[in-house]
Amino acid sequence: MKKLLAALAIAGAVATAHAEDFGLWTEVGLSQNLGVRGLSADLGYDIRFNNHLKGATRRSFNMGLNYSLTRNIKVGAAYAYIYSFSLPECETKYKTDDEGNIEYDENGLPIYRGYNYTQSFWRNKHRVSFYIKGDVDLGRFNLSLRERFQHTLFQHDKTVKEKYRYNMVYDDDDNITYELRPGSPELEEDGKRSKVKDYLRQKVELSYNIRHCPITPDISVEMENNLHNSFHIDEMRYAAGAEWKITKKYHLGLHYRFHKGTGDDEESDLHAIEISFKLKNPFWRAKK
């Protein structure tokens, strides 16, 4: 019975890990005009600490090109290499018949047989994206809409699956207990196939230019439409914060983010604090 309680405790811990999460996101970036009017390049590196700040869960490097078609319309393309952490998973197993249907005891409860515990692992991702963005000034407000297509390749990887199986035993008082089977857990390699995810992401952002103030507050909302599932909205992203223009070159951002749903990157609802530091045109100034 103690072993069963231990098994349930592990399963509960894994379930908690997939519940509403909290994280800290950090990013360092550089943006530089390339000497052609309207053309610029971006470089960035970020580390994310999700899973309730227990450790780094993502590291990524990204680069992109941007071009201003007009004063208010911009297009761009980007590539990102992502090294992401997948949390452990736990799957409860019940006794089944020859057709795979779950069997029940005399009390109408499914007959417990054990669980599978899949260990955590790191995985490589490659992401390309294309976007178009338009904005309009409304007095001291600025309203923008960005449409982005995002294609992500998850590379093949592998981890270890632990199979715990129990025998149901009746004691002298006909109470049911469970004993771990001899040789359990069984360990097997669990291959993770390569896969592709495609999303169309719409983001609306509203910022306010405070007169004679280097701090610009903003709010935004973004939706992720799954192109492999009839444009289903897998995730909604909400953010609020501000950017501090320390100098013309140095910009510091601080935002609170809330993600609802399970999209391309998150496995549960997420609250996060995002801190970013960006260099703008550190080598030469943009052409006017």
C-alpha cells in the first residue's frame, strides 16, 4: 500500500507540473539599420524559466530581417533555433479486455494496474516566420496590428519511459491493496517523432506616448490559430508593461504576460514576467 501511495504522489506531482505555471523570461537583443532606407536586421538571445522558476526551460537564438514598405507598414522574416525542455508525463493504466475496453470491479470502479512515467527531456526546434505589421497614430496613442505565419519543426528525440505495474491483493479482511510486481518498473526507450506545427498569429497592441517621458506603456492581445486544426485558437496571449528608452541606443522592457491555453511553446496556462534589454543601431544611425 505504501508503494501505491508513493506512485500516486509521483502522479500528483506531475499533474501539478502541468497545472497553471509561473515563469521569468529574459531577452537580450540588437537591432541595426543596414544602410538601405527601411531595411534593418535583428539578433536576439533569450532564456525562459518556466515550471515555477525551477530552472531554465527554453534557450533560443533568433535573427531576422525587416523592411518598411511605407511609414506605417512593415514586413519581415525570421529564423529561430530553440532548445526547449519537455516536462515529465504520467499516464494511469487500467486493466483492459482483449478489445482494449477498460474492465471494472464489482463496485463499478476501473481496475487499477499501474502507470507509465515518461522522463523529462530537452528537444531541438527550428522555427521560421513571416509577418506584416501596420500601425496608426491616434493622438498620443499608437495602435498596431501584426499578422504572422509561424512554421516550427520539432526534431526527433528520445527519452525513457518507466512502466510501473501492480498486482491487486486482498488482505484477511477482504480489503484491496496493491503490490508492485517483481521486475517493475520496466524501462524502455520512448522515441519522440519529428513533427511540424503551423500557426497564424494575430497581435493587436496599443501604446501611449507620454509627453516628455522616456517610458512608453503598452498593452497587447494575441491569438494563435492552429492551421492543422481548422484555425482553432489554441492559445490566447495577454501582455501589459512598458519600455524605457534609457538612451537612443539602450532600451529596457518590463512586461507581465498571461497565456491561456496550450500553443506552440507552452504546455499549460502561464503567468510570466518578461525582462528585455535591446540595443538599437549601435554601429550607425538609421537613415531618415
